[in-house]
Amino acid sequence: MVSLRVVDAYGAELPDYRRIVADPRARAELVELMVFARGRTVDLATEGGQFTDDDLETIAAGGRVHGAAGISPAAQRRAVLIHTKLTLRELYGAAGSHDIDNLMRVLRWYAPQSRSVQAAYARGFLRGQQAHLPDADRVRVLAGLLLAGDAMAAQLAISLAMTVPARCVVLVVRTPPARPGHADPPRAEVVADLLARHWMPMSWETPAEFVALVGADGPVSAEDRALAVARDFGQLVELPCAVGAAVGDTGELAGPLAQARQVCRVAPLDTSPGTVHYRTDLFAELGVARVPPVEAWLRDVADRLAAGPNLVPTLAAFYRTDMSRMLTAATLGIHPRTLDYRLRRAHEVTGLDPVSVRGVRILSTAVTRALAGAWT
């Protein structure tokens, strides 16, 4: 029986479904749902009819059961793919392998009908999840669906009363490992606090990487909101943070996520994030990180600066303020003459004038790589 093969395939390929397949009652309910869905599909394909509201409600009820059972969206997507493949194989047989016209008619019928069935199942699945998962976990799931380009994200966003922008900033924040003797920040508490301040898709699944998908909010640009999220995150975790970002269209965020991660890896760690870095900000550092001989040379420059005193943070502040002596001195809380001494000292230990074109190019890149923790 085809429905039994589908259920067995779920159990064999999807760990989330194994406990369902192993439970006689749950397995019987799943088989019953498969028999119903596949039987109606074959009958309606033959007649050219449409699924009724009652049909779709039955399918949604099955989705609710699986959502409440803790099935993950990834497993649900795989289950739909397995079901679709086997259904198409069955429809191919029912249409007649040599009757091309009839086969094409069935396939034309199946595409829109399949979408309505999948939408009904997803609607039920998300309702079941709503009863099973706290809002913070559902927001995390939404972020994952958006990054994967999953169509189910739209329905989940509606159930969370969350607006999904057509275009957004993919924000990635990196933190170093907790110091010995110190516990990692309480992720659940931090995310709950952030969601209270910024109701948007976000995820913090691994200790070292927080991700948020930031859209504009009225007059506030997505870039400004991303900076506010990064600042609040740094304040809550009380750890140095490196912030990287990229802009992308919703539905095509895998590339921007990869780019934001690359930028984040070379961004400087800051105890109070004041900048969201994009590829255009750190293109030199991104290039250097891929060329080991250049990286080794810059490390030698940074090692000379480490002879100090305080040359690395001084140059970082100097370049961050566009080489304004007065702003740099005020930022560091030192006298302008002390700043001048440190700039002369940097020239002495590296042979590079910090205000020359060559000095700016080399020293600013070396300092940023050092502050990113590249060599620690």
C-alpha cells in the first residue's frame, strides 16, 4: 500500500517522525491521513475537481497534530517533499504512461491543488506549534524559515503579528567565548528582552552567533534599527561584540547571511557596539583574511604596536573619528599632546606615519584585524 510506504519513508528518513511511526496509535492516525489525502488526490485528478473546504480542514487537522507533537519545520518540509514525490509517481501511473495528453492534464491540475493542500497542512501545523512552543521559540523558527526562503514563513509571521519586510538587513553579532569561571549569557532571557524592545525575527542558536532580520519601521531605516539591536544586544550580554551585516530581499537571504557572517568574522570586537559593519566598510580586512602571507605581515605590524603603550586602541579611535585629534583625545579621555606622543610612537615602532596614505591603509587594517581577535 502506497500510504504505508510513505509512512515508512518518514520513519526511515526523518528522525522527528520516528517516534510517531513507533507509536501504534500515532502511526495509525498518520496512515489514515495519508490514505485520505492520496485517495482524494487520485479521485480528484481523474475528475479534474478541487479539494473542498472539508478536505482541506481534515488535512489541516493532521498538520495541527504534527505541529503540537514537536515536529520541526525542517522535518515537515522533508515530509512534504517525500509525499509529493510519491504522489507524482502514483499520478503518473494513474494517468497512463503512454497517454501524454492525459498525463499533462493531470500535472497541470496537480500544481495549484498541491499548493492549496500544502497551505492547509502548514496552517494546521503552525497552529499546533503555537500550542506547543513559546513565542520566542516560534520567532526563532520564523527566522530560520525566512533565511531558508521557506514559503511557510509568511503564515507564521501572520500568526505572530509580525511584519516581514520585502527587503531587510541581515544582522550577525559575534561574541567571544565566555571567560574562564564565567557562565555564558542566559540566551533565553536576552532574546526575551530583545523581543520586548524589537519585535522582529531573530535567532541565537549557538553561543557565538546572534542573527536578526531587520526591516525599516516607518521613518526609522533598517540600518538604524540594526544598530539599535546590536547596541541593546551588547548591553544585555555584557561581552565584546563584533557586528556584521548585509542587505537582501526576503526569500533570497542565504547569500546575505553568508556575507554578513564573513563581515562579522573580520569586524572588531567592541564592548559597546557603535557601528554595524558592511562589506564596503571592511573590504580590505576581508581580502587580507584570505591571503595568509599578507595576514602574517600585518600580524607583525600589530605585534609592534602592541609594544605600546595603548597604541592599538589609540589608532582605532583615531581612524574611527576620521583622524580628528580633538575628537580622538576626547574619546580616549586623554590630552591632545598625549595623543600626539602615541602617534609618534606608532610611527617609530612600525616605520609607518599614521596620517600618511600608506600608513592609514596598513595600520587601520592591522588594527582592525587585531581588534577582531584574529590572532588570539
